[in-house]
Amino acid sequence: MAAELFELELYGDNVERRYRRMRPEVEAMPWGTFDTTGLPEVAVTMARKQWTGAAYQEHRTAVACAATLRALMECRAPLDLIAMASRFPLDELVHVELTARMAMELGGGTEIQFEPDHMIIDAEESLPPLLRAADMIARFFCVGEAVSIPMLRATWHAARHPLPRAVLGRIVKDEAAHGVFGFLFLDWALESMTEADRRHIAVAADRGIMAVRALWRGIEQRRTTGYDESLGDALGWLHSDAYLELAARSLETQVRKPLLERGIPITR
Amino acid sequence: MRKRTGRKLLVATLGVGAVSYVACGGSCVANLVPPPLDAGADRAADTAADTTTDTFSPMDLVANLVAPSQ
């Protein structure tokens, strides 16, 4: 599969108007107020790169939410639970727009090459529908989304400029429901699951946990100890040390503890 | 065909902050740090840091993990 450049477009006209009516908060944000004058070029480029990367990650998360939604329908999860999850792909698309527009506000997106066929790892097709859903929910929601909540909230609090603060605030608000969703699903699904099923969920969750830890090891190896104020303004990002400290605590309280409490035998 | 007034939402500048997520799909297992991998950067040094033999991929995870500046 050939690599593609990560760029995005809007259809416009009535389609955009309908979308805007669904999520009017996007246009209400203070777009066009981020003045990069006086900021070092290297800081602005880094900010563009990070916000473009955030847009790509949000896009991947939208793919994961859509794949999960299909699996929830296939396993006939409770209708109200599926309805709750049906909002998630739209939430993620809104986050894609917000983060992409932040990159454009700072001067434009940076180069990301990706493979559309390999954006997420689906559950194995041979698994029964309930376990397919559980496999993805364990990785994407019980680990990924759950650990994201405190990280996003802290980053939101660190943001000073009104624009990144509004963007991050919106994402934090939406992600709160995403973070608890995985455990709501487990509380229903585990009623009909065997010990072998629980072990399968544990393996899936462990894969997610290992991926999170590997990500943080990468940050640790390259972390910056000096905090550049101008960079902080452009990024609206947390300082590396604060991020890593909170990350370790959050993995324990938001992921490992609730999984173990539900009898999921994770080992990571 | 009806003419529409669509527009670009995200336009990339080629060569600026280039990152590649290619070859990080379902076949990537173990000994990998997650993306983004800076194109042409010190990937070998990164991968050598993780010596576990566990099977996982960066793509096992999706998360809004807004990482700090690196």
C-alpha cells in the first residue's frame, strides 16, 4: 500500500452548514487570534508539527471509534450503550478539525505520511462478536481513552492562550464520556464471559499498556528539562517532566486499578 | 455535476517536520517505540532502547495523548 500525505478538506455548502449546526461550538472559538509574531521560528514549527500530529491521532481515534461501533452492533450490546458510543466518531472528527485548524492558525500543517489501510489494528475476524468488541474496547477505550483524560485535563490547565485553551477544553469535555465508556461496556459484557474470555481481554489491555509505556519511554529519552515559555504559549502543551509524572499515576489509577477490580488479569 | 465550494481544512508543507507512519501497521511487533517516527531520524537508537520481546504494536493504541514538546 502506497503512503499518502495527511491532508484534509471540507465538502462545504449545505453539508458544512449541517455539520456546523451539530457542533456550533467549533466556529464560536477565537480563531484568528493567535499571533505568532515574535515567537522563534523553531518554536512555531514545532507547534505546527505537534498540532498536525494531534490531528492525525484524532483521525486514527475516529477510525477506532467507528470500528468499535460496528462491533458493538454485531454483538448486540445494549441499545443505549451503543447509542452512547455512536456520538464518539463525531466527537473525534470535531477534534480532528480543531487540531487541524490550530496547525493552520500557526502557519500550516507539517508533513505526515501514512498508510490508510494500517491506521489501527482491528480485532481478529475469527473471534466471536462479543470478544471482538471487547478486544478493541480494552485497547482503545479502557487503556487509550481512559489514560488520556487526566493528561488532556492537565494540558488544558497548562494552556494560557484563549484559542488552544478553548480547543483543549472542548476535547476534555468530550473525552470524559469516552474514558468511562470502556468500563461501562465491561460491566455488561463480563456477566456472560468465561475465564478464557477475561484472559483474552487482559492480553488486549496489556498490548495497549505496553504501547503507552513505549510512547512514554520515547518522551523520557528526548525530554526537555528547560521550559521555553514562548514554546509553551505556541503549543499549549505540558512540560515533559510534569507529563511523565502524571502519566505514570494515571495509568495506575485510570487503567490498571479498574481493570484489576473487574477481574481482568493484566500483567503489565 | 453540481459545483460545490469545498475548501482545504489542513494543508501540509512538504519537508517541514516530516513524520512517517509507514510500515507501522499491523505487522509491526515488539522492539518499537510508537510513532511518530521522524523521517530519517535516529530510529535505530530509539528501537534499541526497548529490549522486551512482547508482542505489541504502536497501532494497538489510539489515544489523545497530547505529548509535550520533544
